[in-house]
Amino acid sequence: MKRIIIILFSALTLTACSFLDEQATTSLSSAYSTEAALEANIRGIQSGLSFFTRDYLENLESCSGLVHFGSALSRVEDNRWKCILTNMTYTSMSLNIDLYGNIYSAINNCNVLLSHLPDSPVDASYKREIEAECKMYRALLYLTAVRLYGDVPLALSAYETSFDAIPRTPYYKVYDQIVKDLKDAFDGMRTPGRVAQLTPTQGRSNKWAAKALLSAAYLQMASLLSVHANSPDDNFYDAAKQGRSPLFESDGIGTDPAKAWKLCYDTAVDVIENGPYVLAHKYSDLYTWDADFRDVRGRDSWNLDERIITVQTEVFNSNNYSATRTLPTFPPKPEGSKVEINWNYVSRAGNIRPSRFFFNEWCRRYAWDKDCKKDSLYKVCHDPRIDVALIHTSYTPCNTDKATTIYPNSFRGTSASNYMPYFRKYNTPTYQGKPDVADFYYMRLAEVYYIAAEAAMHTGAGEGVARDLVNEVHKRAGTPGWETPVTVDDIVWDKLFELCGEGHAYYEVRRLGARWFNDNILKARNFFFDTMGEEGESYMSVYFGRSDFRYDFEGDMTKVRGALLCEFPKEELTANPAMSTADKNDFSRE
């Protein structure tokens, strides 16, 4: 792990410098000697999560099959675009290597703090709160890593000046550690009232965030067990290999999916019924990033009761500004303007845009428009979430009265905005080109409702309870409630609609196994692109001038299984003596 540890030590040094600035400390050890210093450590860990809003969001969302990556015409010869078409999992990709490094840098920051807490002179009860919160963030990071790579090194010790060679740990043992950390976090973290007392306005999570995250971990575990029980060949591992089948020690789950689903359901319902969270009054309240906005409970967008885990952002901070991944580029600075704004800052804005296939599926599943080829697609789909999630008409920059057409501006027969709109969930819905500070939702209460609903389908709670849970989210969104029986697929797709553009799609389309991924995404998307055009021409040929933006491995189940995980980064395989280049993943495509 030579390369990664170098990154970790660099990050640690930078963190220590921030402690020097804030606390006037003179050594690394003094960064743990006061309550304020420990709080600064947690803030440093939070800052280390900012990678979720950059390449992570941009590239993983694009790999879901539901999002286009940037201006497709300009990406024809771009290696990233080509890799995304085969799910961006290649071992030698710099984006993959950087993502892995960012995750383990943040994990090491957690481990460094945990290693120094026993010797800190701070009161034991205060240290316990810090320890518990730190473990929640470590669990969050390992949940990210294990969903991306499967087996990963389980580093629970800090690396400050040296490192040990750590082999990859079986994925199910990583999940066991995640559960252990999250249970410990729930027991020791601060209550909502204490968070409000000690760290207001800092975006800090309370103890119920650990339990909400635990429900998400149980969901992944239950899904792995269900896929294995129903069709072992549909999962990301070779079931014939010794030690590859899931065997969870946590809570006595073992190999029983029913136990995992029951734990998932009970945990999610506990958060909904007993936690401090409440669904936002309106869906648009979640994305009204306006300092003057207040919801019906008097909350602004940065303090809504639906927020569970967020990544705070700072305007013009190049390392921590989630809106740069989703919004139209800012217009040129007006001549003579006295406004101190870096007008050219958002150079990669709009790099992820929802595909027409995704929203065609949205409307088709709600059956509000049987003929989804109509130009008015986004207007006839009577779901207010679409209007909130997208800019699907022209927008007007703040320095001109002229409307600017959304890409692509070369089209045949209909408005281009109906084919490649922008996400607008991280800025004001009435976007006028002005940059706003917009937090990134890693987890919010609506997700927990969907987790509980899906788990209900696998337990004695049943379909009626599942439908009622989703209908609570529909009621808030202003959409018609479900009245007829629903399936797990219905719940999964509605979850994708509710959380679109928020970093969940990559995991959701893979969680149910290779066959689900192939049939619902790869095959369905290829069919759509082949048949959506005019006069027998493919959608991609008509609207992008090309016909090769297809998944060429549809139906090849070995390759589809390989696409369920990112290949392991090449630099880690070559630098870590406990690994080899043959260790990329069971169904590697290289």
C-alpha cells in the first residue's frame, strides 16, 4: 500500500497544519489534548469526505446506465467515456486509482484519531462521543469501499510514518466490521440535543445517523444473501471458489437472508418511528438553496429535519462544492461587474445529466404517458419531482436577458432540452446563474423509507406495509399514492427516481445481481436507444450523430458479473506485497 500510505501521511500532515492554525498547537500529539482539538479532528474527517461530491458522483452516476457523462459529442474519444460504457471498472484508470486513494486517506484519518484518543487528557465521556462519531464515518467509508470493490484491506490501525502489507479481506468480514462500528457509534454518539448544543451549524450527525446507516448496511447484506440463495451465478464472485459465499457473523445472520431482511426492516422502522428525522414538507424544500428560505417548520435548507448525513460545501472552494458537478456553466463575468465571483470556476458543470432512457422509464412506470416518444415527455409525467430535479427548458444567465439553449443544440424535430436536461438539485430551482452553497446529501430520511419498504416485502410485514411506506414519500412529493400491489422492482425504481443524481444509482442497479442489472439496465437501455429514433434510426444516431454508445457486453453474463464491481486499482496491486496483479476481481475483464 505504498502509494496510498504516502497519500495518507500527506493528508495527515495537512490536517495537523489546520490544527496548528486553529489551536496554536506545536506538535501532532497536542492536536488531541483539548476538546476543541478533538472537534477539529472530526471536522477534518468531514472535510475528507468531500470526494463524494467530485469524481465519485460524476463518474459513478454515469456508470449506472441512467446518466450521460458530460457533452457526449465531446467525449467520443475520451477514455473516461469509453470506460463508462463498460462501467468504468478498469484497474489502470486514474479515476479509479484516485477514488480508492481518497477512501483510504479518509479511513486513515479516522484510524489516526482513534489511535490517539486513549492518551488524550480530555474527559473520558467526551472522548467516547468523539470515538463513536469517528467510527460512524469509518463505517460509512468501508461501506463505500466494499460496495465498489468487494474484498478490500480492512485497516483498523493508523499509518503515520510506516505501513504494513495488508491483504484483501473477504467482503463479508468487512460488512461484519461495519455493523460492529455502527452499533458502537449508535451507543456512544451524541443525541440530537447535544449536537445542537455543542456543534450547531457544522453539519454534524447525531446517533440516529449511525442506525440509519446500519439499515443501509443490512440492506446490502440481505441483498447479497438473497441473490446467492436464488442464483449464485448472478453475484460478483465465483460461488465455486472456497470462501466466496457470504457468511456473516453479525447478529447470527450466517447465510440466512430472512434474518438479514428482518434486521434491515426493524432497524429502518426504528429510525422512522423513533429517530429525530421528518420528511421535508415539500420535495423542492430539499433543494431551495436560498438564505432567505424557511420551510413550514421554520427551517432553512441547511437544517431541514430530513437530513441524516450530509457533506457540507463552501462556495468557491475547489475541493468541496458539489454543485459544480450538476449545474450549467456560469456565464462570463459581466463587463465592469464589481461582484467578486470566479465566473469561470465551474469548468466541468453539467458533467452528469439524466438520460432520456431514465426518464422514459420514470413516465412509463407511472403510466401517465403511454407514448413516451412525445416531445412533451417531462410535462406529461405528472410527478413534481421531475420539475425539481431537472432544468428541462432553457435557462437565463444572470448577466443577460437571453435564454441559453441546453445542450445538444443540434437536434431533429424537437427541443434538445427534452433529451439532455441538467440536474438542478443542488442549487435554487429558479436557477439564474448565481452560485449558491449547496450541501450534498449522503443520506436523508426518504432513503430509509425505501429501505424499510423493500425489507417489508421480504418479511412478515408484507406488501401492504411496503406500499404505505413508499406512499409517505409520494405524499410529500405531491405524487399520486400507489393503490395496487407493488413489487420489489417498483420500489427499487421509485427509489432511483426519488434519489436521482444523489450518488445512489451505481449501487442500486448492481445490488440485485447480474441478471437484474443486465435485464433492467443494459438490455433495456440498448433496446431503447435502438428503437427510440425516427424512421428506423437509432436514438443515438439521431440525437448524437453516433450509433456506438451501446453496452456491447449485454447478455454476456461473465462480463456483466465483472461490471458489478470496480476492478482493484493497479497501483495498489503492484505496491502492496500482500497482493498480486492476479487479484483484480473474480470476473475481471482484462
